[in-house]
Amino acid sequence: MLGSGSSGNCTFLATDRVKLLVDAGLSKRETERRLASIGEKPESLNAILITHEHSDHTSGLARLALQYRIPVYISPSTLAALPPQIKLPAVEAFKSGSRFQIADLTVEPFTIPHDAADPVAFRVTAAGVRIALATDLGYLPQNVRDYLRSCHCLILESNHDLEMLRNGPYPWYVKQRVMSRDGHLSNSALGEFLRTDFDVQAQLLILAHLSQQNNHPQIARLEAASALEQRSVGTTRLVISTQDEPTEVFWF
């Protein structure tokens, strides 16, 4: 995870044959800097996958894709919803629910509930390893829960603490949006999933898209750790991603 939060989201994934980003919400310069910090170069990227059009997922997209001639995989509705000044060098369209291949990586985009044109999450598989990345969703419908099964790594939203959000500085209409079924997943909603429907297969669980105003890493960690403990899960490692720096590099 190169960075995750309200100010910018970007995840680096690699196999033996392909290197890509999921979202490009950091500036081009910051993306370059964070890639360098893990020993990677932007010119080695083969693709950028886009979940939805919001600026914290696309603000660095145009400059990064244009300079390094990186193909962008995006749904037609999301592409149409981008600001008109964004020009991309090459576009590969996909449809939610239809898997596609990038070299040795199988990508499965699936629909999530969020206030965007055509928001998706991704499940990716290579060499028998399966990773799901699902952030920016107001709740976890059954189709999402199904895609989260049998994964070695889960990257899931733990956006806000409900009490911090209710008592925080946001205007009420923004609070309503965040708490809505098309908003963002709370710590407690993620905890409910972990207690009742997590299949305990994942070796790694990364909490992502934490709000800087309405959450705290330790609050999010305690909620998730308590839920995992109730399930007697001792084999899943819990990691908190941040806005300001990459996580460590995880190998499977």
C-alpha cells in the first residue's frame, strides 16, 4: 500500500510478469517517491487499475499515465465521469463482473455500493495467490462478501469511528453521506463482518482508507483485533495502512 486515506489512495501489486497500480490518487511526484522507497520505478508499470473517479483515487492518474505511457484499465462509466481535462494515453475498458487477464494476473472487478458512477473493487489472482481490495463502500452486501472468500490477503476499508464522526467537525450532510449505504465502511461494520462472515482464510488483513478526522489507527486496530479474537483467529496478521507512507512490502 503506497498510501491510503482521504487525501490519496494507491496500491502497488506485482507478479513475476507484471507490475501495476490500483488507483492513482497520489501526485505523480509522490507516487514516484514512494515507489522508489520500495525499490520500484514508474517506468516498469504495466497497468493502472481504477476503482472509481473520485479525486483521492485519480488525482495523479493523467500525469503518471501520460509520462510513462501506462495503459489504464477503467470501466466506461467511470471514464466518462472523469474531469474532461484528464487525457489518457491508452484505455482498456472492463465491465464489473467480467474477469480479465493482464499477463499472469487474473483480475475480477466487482460492484460495490458507493456514491460514484460505477464503483468497483478488485480480486486478483496469480500463481495460486488471491488478494481482494475493497474500499470506499457503505456496507458489505452479499456479492462483496462472496468475493472476499478464500483470499490470502484482504485489504478492507475501516474508514471511521461512528462516535468520532457524529461528534466531529464535518457538516451534518457530509456525516450523513459518510454513514450512508453509499458512503464509507465504519470500524464497527468491518468488525461485524470479521465476527460473523470472515472465512478466516486470509494470512494478512490490511485496514485501509482510515479517516484522519474521524478515526484513529488504534481505535480501528482494537475493533478489528477484538473481532478476530472472538473468532479465535490467531493466524491472520493485522496491519494498518496510513496516508503518509507506504506499508512494508508483503510477499506471498
